Amino acid sequence: MIRQFELVERVQSYDPDADEDILNRAYVYGLKKHGNQLRASGDPYFSHPVEVAGLLAEMRLDTDSIVTGLLHDTLEDTDATRDEIASLFGEDVARLVDGVTKLSRLEIQSESTKEAENLRKLVLAMSSDIRVLLVKLADRLHNMRTLHHIKEPARRRRIARETMDLYAPLASRIGMEKVKRELEELAFAELNPDGRASVLARQGYLRERGDKLVPQIEVELVRTLKEGGLEAQVSGREKTPYSIWRKMQTKNVSFEQLSDIMAFRIIVADVAQCYQALGLLHGRYQVLPQRFKDYISVPKPNGYRSLHSGVIGPLGQRIEIQIRTEEMQDQAERGVASHWIYKQGGPSTDAPQYAWLRSLMDILDKAPNAEEFLEHTKLEMFQDQVFCFTPKGKLIALPRGATPIDFAYAVHSQVGDTCVGAKINGRMLPLRTQLSNGDQVDIITSKAQTPSPTWERFVVTGKAKAAIRRFIRTRQREQYIQLGKSLLDKAFHEEGYEVTEKGLEGVRLNFKQASTDDLIATVGAGLVGAREVLTAVYPGLKQPRKGSADVVPISRARTGKSGKAGEGGRAGKLDGEQIAIRGLIPGMAVHFARCCHPLPGDRIVGIITTGKGVTIHTIDCATLESFSEAPERWIDVGWDSVSEGGGGVYTGRLKITVANQPGSLSSLSTVIARHEGNISNLRIVNRSMDFFDMVIDVEVSDVKHLADITAALRATPAINAVERARN
């Protein structure tokens, strides 16, 4: 464990003006609060906060960050309070400690919810101060270094998976590649020890074959550059096992096929020398196709700058070369921490490299719950990127597979909501077109446009998905509210009452709703019955009105019968629950299949269904194939003569193609009504500029009745095609 004076000396080595007193007080306070607490390793718990503070000192962060590292677990694991920390160490430190603190005190049901809630709080905290993330990363790095002390394998894997899925990408997003690489390696060792061992074995084999290979290549590269009049520092290294494994998986190649198992870093004095070095190396060695990337001209979103190229270098070895300045190297290794300015309080989150953070804030605003926020955040962070440009030349970084819709939402949420088309490199192309590197995208908008639910099928960014889902939820809610108001008005008017805001407000809590609109929406969604709300507002109305028993359903009124509605949700039983079907045992429960809608006059067969009785199908129903290997379930049945044309009401289903012109629906309904049919349901399944495809349920007496209606519809000019539906 780092001793008190050693920590102070580390901080003062790069920041002579650091407040020694507050560092000492924080060390003693943390030691006292954690007291006799122990870690899984058996070490004093305070050794963890001290090591976290040491890692932050290696990042050369300011005093408040170091103090936060010493105290980051006090709110969670001790009796310390935020107010106490604020009074002793200042409001900034208290805010940082609170931002890092997990939500372990909340009663959260699942680990996924806990992870999502923690991420939500972390994003909110680091949006105002990125140091929260730096402390969190240092905390996670030390926890991963000591992960092997945890005895439960499932817990180790969960922590490792969370690190790989969340914290390593976050470290990459702020340019801290050194931290990212170590987190990935530690997580990889836990999640896939066999894969890591395999890569290490291959690396060891190659190392034994050519243990002097790297130094020889370094000497040759230095000689090549010096001959061109350029002084440079050259260092070589092997890629980490995880980076090799990931490339083997993503590129579907073997270990031997990888061109960049070895990487050589070339450090020069300035940007001009970067390109000079690149020219010298490309002039001397054969360049590997599609391996050159210029991150100096177009930096990565995290601020990373460098020239990358793959060549067949000295000794015929495939190598990757990275050319950069000292400043670029510091940025590549330490990322955000390299920009920290002690006197000015560090970098602002308004900088371009924090655009991803602002995007996460947009997602946080649109996501209805923590789980969806976590889903969209992972979409936002874990995909390879393409770089596109606005007509004015602004660079927009997007995940691979992104579409113009993703581009529009990346520009601004309002642009995404009103997008109607896109020009890609001057050509109008569909909105589902996948963008490529270097594309110039011009978004066409209209104030009348709103997000389409179909967009969600092809967008890939979390921000776009969150915005589209939010719009869908809002529109659906509006529809539910409208329907709910109609249902409530009808229920209240039947009893001679008016629906009032006051009345609904008084019973809102009975249904656990936050507002009266929420209550109305639940009625519209069918989660709460309108009658239930009525009886809650007027408790004396728990029984239906006197005389309601005299109200006859329309299906029975049309036949002049008083029998009950048919099984399976359709009218059609004869008086007294009698269904005139031959071959059934008296009293047996009968259902009519909704896949084929059998009618009197159809050839039918019965299928015994466990727990339901007998289900009646037409003899040509496609569903019967699934029962071909169970002949014991088949029953030979037929319609009794009394049922054929006997006045019962049955449901027949028609598929109809109607011309998209004024009066078409009127003609359709008129024809059906003239032939004594009744439309019980209508659904549009497809629409185009010229025609609508519909599925209509019609109440008829038998198959002949349905055939008469079908013939009449076919003779109607506005109707293009009619056929009986079998599903």
C-alpha cells in the first residue's frame, strides 16, 4: 500500500503547487472511515482507495481528483455523508465523490438494472465534470488487477464482462489507450483464458524463432529514415493478445495471416516530418493494400492523431507502422488526462472530442428507462466508425452501417425528426442507404415530416433509435388518450354522468397512475376498463343498471335469437348454446378455428385440443398438416341440416383489394349491407398509391351467404379482387 508521504511526493513531482494539507487530511480521513474493513484478498480495504489515488497521480491529475480517489468509496461503504465531505474537503470534491458512488443502497431487482442505473448516474455526473470518469476508470482498473481474489467465478465473469462491454470502450472514447488496453487484457484473461493462452503460445513460438527480430527491424527503420535526412525514435512491440484475438475473429483469418502482429512506433519532431517519414518508408517498402489511415488530417473522435500504414518491411516481415509527434504520443496514451490544465480546471466538455458525451446526454433524455439507455449507449460506443461530411465540410463520425437517418440525428435531433430525403455525394438515394467513409451527405427536411416507425428497422445509432422510439411512444400515448376519453364518455353517459377532471383526479391513485392523462391512456390501452373507473368515481354503481339485461347484443338481435355468443369470440351458436354439428358428444366444448373460419356448408373436421375440447376446421385448412401424425385427435364431424341456413350468425373472412379512390369504402360497405351481411372487423394489411389490401370479417348465415356477397363485391367497379381468406 502506498504510504501517505509517498502519495504526496508523487503529486508534488508534477504539480509543485498541490495542496499538501488536503491530501494528508483526505488520507487520514479515508483510513479512519474504512477502519478494519477488508478486501477479498484479506488486505485492508483502504489499500484500494490509495492505489486508485496512485493511478490518478500517474495520470498527472489535479489535487481534487486525487482526493476523490482516496474518498470514492466512503459514501458507499462507510457512515460518511456528502455534507460531511463537502464541509471538510470542499463542494467540488463532494460532487466528484457523489458522481462516482454506485447506487448500491437502492433496492434494485436485477444486475442488468443495477448496471444500467449506475451508467445513467455516471453519464449525468461526467457530463458536468469528466474527472468523474477518470476516477471511475482508475477504480475499475485496480479492481480488475485484483479480480483473481474474488472466489465466485460467476461474479468474476460478470465484472469482467461489464469491464469489456462498458469501461474499456469508455476509456477508448476519451483517448486513454493505455488504460483501455490493460482493461481489455485483464477482462480477456477472465472471459476467455483458453483463447488468450492460445495466442500467447503462438506469440511465444514466433518469439523463439526470431527473438532478435524486433531489434533488427528497429535498426533497419532508423537507417532508412536517417538516409532520408530524418532523425526519429523507433520502438517496436507485439500487439496485445486481446487485440490479436479480436482481429482474428472480426477478419476471420488465422494467426499467420495477420499483417500487424508487430507494430513499430516512429516519433518525429513535427507534423511535416510525419508525412516525410511516411514518404521515405513507402518509397522503400511495399505497401499493403487498404492499410493506410491518416488520423492526423482526420483525427478520431477522441482526439487521437497518427499516421498508420501496413508494409512488408525489413527482413520481409509484415508490420504496422505508426508515425506521430511527442505531443500526439502523449495524447494517444493518456487521452483527456494529457490536456489537464491545473490552473484552469481542466478541459471543457464543450470540446469536439466530447461530442459522444453530448450524444449520450441526448439518449439519456429520450430513453424511458435505464435498461433502454444502456442498450442505446452500447450501440453508440461499440461499433467501428465511418466518417462523413456535411455540405459545409463538418466531420460527422458514425458507426459502420449508419444511414442518412443516423447522420441527420447526429447533426441535430430536429433535423432527424423532419428528415424526408438525403443527397449522398450529390445523388438522391434511399434513406436506408448505408454510408461510406468520405461521403458528403445533404439532408432534406420538411416541417410536415415526423419520424417513421419503419426507420427503427435500419438505423444503427443509439441516438436515432432513442428518438424514434420516443416519438412512437408519444404518438401511441396520444392515440390511447383519445380512445380512452371516448370509452369513458360512453360509460359515464350510459349512467347519466359527465366525465370530469375532478372525478378522475380523485380516483387516479386507486389505479396507481401519476396523472389523469395516464389514467385515460390506460383505459385506451385496455389495461383498465372504463366501467372500473366509473364505479371507482361513483362507488354505488357497482352493478349494471336495472334493465340492462333487456339489452340484446346486435348479433342476436339480427337473428331474433336470445342465445349466447359463440365460442372463440364470434357469434353463431343457436339458441340455448346448441351448435348443430353431427359427430360430437353432447355437452362437449366446441370452438371454431380462427385460421379458416368454418361456415355451415363447408366440409369440416374436428381436432381434439387439450383443455379446450374440440376445434372445428375446414377440410382444406393448412393448419391440419401439423396434426397429420396424431390421427387419434381427429373426429369425423359435419353440419346438421338445421344449422345450414338456420339463422345462426357466423364469421367469414374475405381478402379484398380496393381502389384508392373516393367512395371505395362506401361502395364496399353498401354492397355487404344490401346482402344482409355485417362488417365486424376491418384491417388494412397493405397500401400503395393505387390500391389498398384489406382483410374484412363479415357476419353471415352460411357459406352460400358469403358466396353471394363475394359475387356481388366482384361486380363492383371500385373493387379489384375478392377471395375468401383462410387465415
